[in-house]
Amino acid sequence: MTFAQKVIEFNQHLQYNGPSLPSGIRIMNPFKENEQALVISDIFYNKYYNDNEKRYLILGINPGRFGGGLTGIPFTDPKRLVAECGINYTGKAAHEPSSAFIYEMINAYGGAEAFYKKFYINSLCPLGFTTSEAKGKEKNYNYYDSKELATAVTDFIIENIKKQIDLGVQTDVCFCFGTGKNEAFLNKLNKQHNFFKKIVALEHPRFIMQYKTQSKQFYIDKYLSAFNSTHGL
């Protein structure tokens, strides 16, 4: 099987069967909720991963509503899917700040084809979460935003890190998006399970776009420096 076929199979069987989630938190599975997600992601992975190359794994937190939650592709919102990947999307051209940063960085790296030839992006928790505000508006929720949720999904996260390693990724180094709670959680699991020899954490794209926009180029350069260091590994 090619790398693409393995990812597509992973997505097709992705579902949460763990303990009940805390009250008010809903699991978000784009492959069950959005008819386009499987079709779009199949096209994407066959376009960029139709080979047997070993990639470096990049792990974010969990999918957001306007990026992977719609397209089934981590950090790829409908706008970037069409403009940067040349893949059609039917519906509102939603915008996710994290996706905007990632594709600016990818273009600086050399473009989608060059980047995805070497890297595979997903998340510690490959399914997302939402909660509702008082007026009923749905918003993103991170697996670590409550201790109860993190405890409930820990086994699911461990299981899916193992499955993603089995896709055919390098294990000498894993990149982590998030230098706070996400990094701490991954480091804790890595000490217990020895998934990777080394974890390199980078500031999360959402943090950069929300709080460090004026320094965006600094972070793009930081990402590129970290990713380019793999050439010597």
C-alpha cells in the first residue's frame, strides 16, 4: 500500500469508541459529518502521498471546525484547499487562521508538493471537539481544555499515535505544534511509550496568528529552520 492508501484507510475507520465525554462537549468527526471530507481528503492524499516515502510526523492538537473539520485535511481550510492545492470544494470558502499561516510557511518551504513529500501533518487527537456558548453558538474545544476530557480521550490518543506511526513515518524526531499543554501532553506520553527519539515543539499556528502576527516571518523562519534540520538526520 502507498502512504496515501494507508492514510485514506486510517481516515475511513476513524471513530471514537472511548468513555463518554464530559457534559456539554461534542466530538467532531469530519469523515462522518461532512459528505465531502472523505472525497476531498482522498484526492489530496493521492495527489501528494501516492508513494512509499517515509515522512516526518507533525502533530497538532485536534481539528478545528473551519479547517480539517470541513476538509478532512489537517490545517487545510476550504480557501487553501482550492487556492493552494487546486482541489475543488463545494460550499462556503471558510477561513482558518492556522491554515493561512501553514500554507504561507509551506510556500516559503518550496510549495505543497515539496513539503508534503517530506512531512505528514495530523494531530494528537485526530478528531475534534466543540462546545456551545450560552447563546448556543458552537466553538472549538481542545482535548486538554478540561482534565476530564483529556483523561477520557488519552487511550484514543495513544492508539492513534501508534496507528499514525504505522503509516510509515520517521520516529527519530516528531514535530509538535504547541509549546505549552500540547507539548507537555505529548512528552508525557512519549516518556511512557517511547514513540519518538526526540520531540521538537513549535509555537502553534493559531497562537502566532492571534498574538504574534507582527512577528509572523520570525516564526515562519523558525519553522523552516526546524524542518530543514531533518536534512542532516
